[in-house]
Amino acid sequence: MVMCLRIGKAVLWVDEETRDYLVVWNYDGFFAYHKKGDDKNNWKVIQPLMNQRCVDMVCKESKLYVLTDTHVTVLDFSHADASPIQCASFKSPNYGNDSFCGKNLAVTLSGQVLIVIHSGGVYKMDPKSLEWSRTNSLGDEAFIFDLGITVAAKDGVMKNCIYFYADPPYRPRRRFVRNAESGISVYHIKTKKVVQVYQPALTASSPISFSSARWFLNSCFKPKSSFVSW
């Protein structure tokens, strides 16, 4: 059965060793999810955030991190036969002059939660005091914008940078890509400049916006597979 859905935000996590997976999408405060072992045509629906707007969300290691206008909430999906459990919730920072800027959630290699501001800044939370502070550094890591995670700065990956797909006609409100060329761009947080642009052959030659497409087939391409695209 094919489902055509209008989705606000969707995320996918796959364990590279066990091949366990979790896919979650949200719409109007509801979250639908599917994970390995579930019936292939069955999506479970929850509403964990009453009267809160989902600004962004990230999925990593069976946990869903959700950013709303006022809080960051973490849901644990690792329990096989149980509904997800809220394992953490804390207030968002006082954004000050950044209040009207776009925001995205990020989870580092160590599991630290960051909020990336589209003007180029980053908010980090002190794990002991639970206080937020603004910084212009990701240390020796780089942020993959569309995945919401950081990776180690090695093998050609530049540290303290944001890797994103710049598609100006479709993303006019993201301040740090406003003047970027179409393609995969690298934005340096400290200098607030795009320092490199890649032009993959597929995206450069095709009229289709591949950067906006995500596909998930939960039955390994078997007949009558259900899928979601966004």
C-alpha cells in the first residue's frame, strides 16, 4: 500500500551493525513512528508534546530529540514492546537577539545537545549546571545540517563547519545560506563565511531537488511495501 503524506519533519536512524532502524515523522503535534520488528504496514502514533510546536527533531541511537519553542525533549524508543519513554526535558535557552532567527537541533558525537542558530551561532548546555551558553565553536567536529548530527573532523571534513545543501529558491529564510551557491556548501561558524561549495553531478544536472527527498522502505523492497517520502 502506498501512502502519500504531507509531513512537517521526518527523521531516520539506522544502526550500522545490527541494522535496527527507527523512522519518525510529525504532523500537527502528532508523531508517527516505525521501528525494526513492527508490522510492515503499521505506524504507531503518539502525541507526546501537548500544545507545543515541533521546531526541529533529530534521531540518534534509538532516541528522538525534539526542539519546541520552549523546551528540548528526549524520547527513548529502545524498549521493544513498549511506547517511547520521555527520558529528559529541559528549557530552551534565552535566545535574546537570536529569538527571530531560524533554529535547528544538533546532537554531537558524545551525545551533547546543541541548538544551531541560522545566523551562525551555537548554543551549548553545560551538563552539570544545565545552563546554556552561546559559542562560535564546534571544536573538532562538523555539523551535518540535514541529519542533525556532528561528525569527527577528519578525512577531509573541516572542523567547526556546517555542511548543508544550498538550494536558494527553496530555502530563502535560512540566513547562513542566503548568498550560497546551489550545491553542497561548507559554512565556517567562526568566520561566518561559506568556505567551499561542491557541485555533485547528480544534483547539478537534474531539475529535481534531490536535497528535499528522503525515502524509507520498511520491508526491504518486498511486494506491497509501504513507503514515505519527504
